Amino acid sequence: MRRTTKKSRHHLPWADRNGQSLILVVLAMTVLMSMAAAGITVGNLYYAKTRLQNAADAAALAGAQDAVNQNYSAVAGESQLIPQNSPGGQGSLILNQANQTVTATATTKVSPSFAGALGFGAFTVNTKAIASYSGGAAFDYALFQGDTNPSNGLTLTGDSRVYGSVHSNDGLSLGGNASVTDGCTAGAGQTIQGGTCGGGNGTSGYVPMPQWIPSQIPNPILLTSTSITASLPPGNYYAENENITISGNVSLSGSITVYNGTITISGTSSITNSSSGGLALASFGSPSGITYNGTDTIDGFLYAPNGTITMHGGGHGEVNGAVVAEDIETDTGHMKISWNPTETSAAPVHQVVLLQ
């Protein structure tokens, strides 16, 4: 008699797989939930970091604007903008008057969200912002030419001496015995030829020309004559739609600014900046420009953002400050330009710029 034997369900080939599948599903769900929690947490951190950075930027810029207005005691108080723009954030501001910068540091706590279930605690986010309130990057150079036209490269010849650095947004050429104690830089793709640059040669990106307007010059006094042959009382003088000449042995403690006109200085004049905050001669608008002749001594800076500064150095002229213009023309001679950070940092007009 044939016997039929049933297999026990406990020995079915798929019997043990049900438990294995359940374990795999649980593991997969754990991994997926961890990834989702990580994604949400990273998103929250990115959002908090962006919001905190914006808050720090706003605080640094506000502090720099206070510094421009010489309201230095108000700088630290601008830290209130950090929690206002990033709830839960806190920070502080540091004013550096020597470097003309305001640094904001900020911090905040970010909830771990779903990552808390995985044992993570609150995350700390830190950031920093630095704002400058200087006259502009152009005043970091003893000699600065802002024009970008390749045909208008800056050329130094003769016995020209520059004690500081030189930048041209187009090409730069040093001929004769011309020398520069610090670095020489030209705009991207431009060349530097000849001469001696103590700090070496290099190229840099475009450096913008600071664009002031005449009304920003402090406490202006209207010039009553276009020909100045005698010393003037201290002050910041201005003229509009006039060409001003300064000749002879003129002494001025202050500045002269012309709008829609030019300035020509010659003889043995002396102009210092004791009441002008760094500025000596400035020419704006169209036409505009400054011609510098003779043995004049300028303690301050020459500024022609829309025009040309022409320097004839045959008379051993000297500028202690900076020369900043759209175009600069020089000839053979003994011109001497010494960059003076005290003069340039005392620019009467400041630009508030976020550096970091």
C-alpha cells in the first residue's frame, strides 16, 4: 500500500524569508528616514546660515555708515540688526578706525529637527561680515589710472619716483630711470613693460574709480577769482564752469575743487590738507582735468575721476598723498609721488562697501 507523506509547513522553502524581508524593510526605512532627516537638517542649516549672513552684512554696513558720519559711538549698537533680521541670532561689531573697517560677528542655534531622533543636538552657526568705509580701493595706490582703453596705458618716464604702488586698468610702461618702490599692477589681460617695481609686477581685476560729486566736499567756499597768485585763507574752495590757474608762491591750507572746469598749478605753490581731510585738488565733470607744473608741493591727493591729470616733473614737483584720475600723463623730469595712508584715509568722501 502506497503511503502519501505531507511536508510540514515549517519546512516550506519560503518560510524563513518572511522574517528576513521584514528586517530588510525596517533597515531600509531607517536608512531612508535618516537620509530624509539629514536632508531637512541640512536645508535648515543652509537657510539659517543665509539669514544670519544677511543680518551680519546689514549690521556691518550700518556700522560703517555710522563711521562715515563720525558717529563712532553708535557703531556697536548696530548689532541689534542681527536678531532683528535673524531671530535667535546674536552678535557684536568691532570698529577699526586705522583700517577704516567694521567687522560684524554673529552666531545662532539651529534645532536638529528630525535629526534629534538620531541623537543630534542643536547646531551652532557662525558667520562674519566686514564693511569698509574708505575713499575707495583706488586710494590704496600712490598712482591710479582708471581708464580701461588699451590705447591709453599709463607711462612713467625720466626720473619719476613713486614711493608706493601703481595700478592702471589698462597697460603700464616704465621708461628711463622711472621706478616704483612697491608693486605694479595692470588690468586683466594688460601688460607691464620696463622699469623697476620693487614689489614685482602682476595683473589684477578691474578696480573701479570712486565717483564722488562736488557737493560731497565739506564746507565749500566759492572762489572769487579764476587766477590765484596769492595765498588764500584756510578752507575748501570751489568753482563751477571755470578754469582755475594757480601760479607764483601760493600757500593754501585746504583744497580747491572745480566742477566743469580745469585746474593748472605752477610755480612754487604749496597746498596742504590740514582743513580738507586729505583732498588737495579735484576736478569733476566735463571738461575736467589737472595740470601740475613747477616745483609745487602737494600734501594731499589729486583727484580727477572723469578727466586727465598731466604731470610735468621738470621742476622736481612732489605729491605726498596720491594721484587718482581717469587718465594720467607724465613727461620726463623729476616727479616724486609718495603714497601717504594718513592723507588717503582722511578722504572727505567715503564709500561704504561690503568686503566680506
